[in-house]
Amino acid sequence: MHKPLTRRQALAWLATLPAGALAGCAGTPAPAAALLAPTGRLRASINLGNPILARRDAASGQALGVSVDLATALAAQLGVALELQVFDAAAKSVEAVTAGQADIGFFAIDPLRGQGILFTAPYVLIEGAYLVRQDSPLADNAEVDRPGRRIMVGRGSAYDLYLSRELKSATLLRAPTSPAVVDAFLAERADVAAGVRQQMEADAQRLPGLRVLPGRFMVIEQAMGLPAARGAAAQRLLRDFVEKAKASGLVAQSLARHGIRGAAVAPPAAG
């Protein structure tokens, strides 16, 4: 548990797929590698702001997580080296892929991000949750969006983008990264903190006097994405990779390897 997928393991996974499943990809420099990794290496943007996807190992400093495992498997499929570009916030990861400085990234699907990124179908579904102080009068998610309430989110995160559209009365405050949300919530004496349920629950255990509201305020569809300029052919290749990763058990095995609870493998894509 808590170990990254090795390239050898990724190649073993590829060997389990049905014959022809990787036609045009495995062992063929073109067209797949040319479309997805035109520099000859797969530059993967990794966001440490979401603990469901990735974190940095305290001992080695190495980036670990589901997104790292998927990037490793894709690089093995393409037959190219993997280059990780690690960021502390989703917005920075989005910028790298949108600008073409990275070939792939791992994001919550959002229409605003879709202006510069082509997404696959989701591979994981996770929940957004609210955190409050123990003495807060709030007991339900529906009570959060009220005049005068201040909600702390990570700048540029899926929660920031979603709540910016959906809130009618409450005010958003923004921490520099998602892992910094609860500390900023306390420092600014905000009314609510919003983020990944697992992060909110971990912070409630780390700090006294906090609790997570029951239920969820949104379901987040985590997908892979690539620069929009790469076009539909590259998007189809990446989409096929994600569908095979879900169907073969690779995503489920990665979640288990990294001890992730509360996240579900997304269903097969429609069509």
C-alpha cells in the first residue's frame, strides 16, 4: 500500500488486456505516441491539491497516487519515458496543460476548464463536503448559502469553480491551495470550508473543534485531459485508455494500493 505503480507492473497490466485492445498504441511510435507525447516523453501534470489523486511521500518526496499510476501506465502503453510535472494547486496544473507545457493532466471536469482542455469520461467519482466549527449553527448543506456566510475554498479548484456558479447569497473566500483551506478558514474566521471530503475529514481529526456536515454538496467527476489543440484523435486515444483502465481493474487497484476510501470508480462511458 502507498507505493507507486512501477513500469514493470504497468507492462504486466497491458499484457492482461484482450488482443488488439491497444491496436495502434502499444509498441507503435505513431500515431498514438506522436499525438499524446510529441516530444518523445509523456509530460504528466500532477496536482497535489487533491489527496484523492496524489500526494507527496513524506520520506522520499516522491509524488504518489492514482494519477501517478495512470500516467505510468499510459507512458508504458505508449513506449515512452514519463516526466512528472508536480504542482501544489489545480489551477497551476490546468495552466500547464492548457498552455501545452504538459501533455496530460488529471482534473475535475468543469465547463470553464473545457475551454482549453479536452477531457475523457471520468475515471473516479468523489464528493465535495463542507466543514464548520463544532459550535456552528449549521447542520445541513442547504443552510450554507445564506447572506453574510463566508465560505473558504482553494483558488481555482473544482469547488471554487462550482460554487462560483451555484452560490446565490454566500460569499467565497479563496485560499492559495486546497490543502490550505481549513487553516485559512480558521485564520480568516470564515463560516464554512469547502473541499474534498477526505481532506475535510482529515483536517477535522487534525484540529480540535471542527466537524464535517453530513452528505455532499457536489459530486466531482475526475477525468484525464489534454491540450485542446491536440484535437479529437488524441482525445479518443486518451478516452480509450481511461475506459480500459476502469474496466480492467487498474483504477480500483490503484485506489486500494494508496488506501483511498470514499472514492468510487466511475461507470463506463456512455456510447
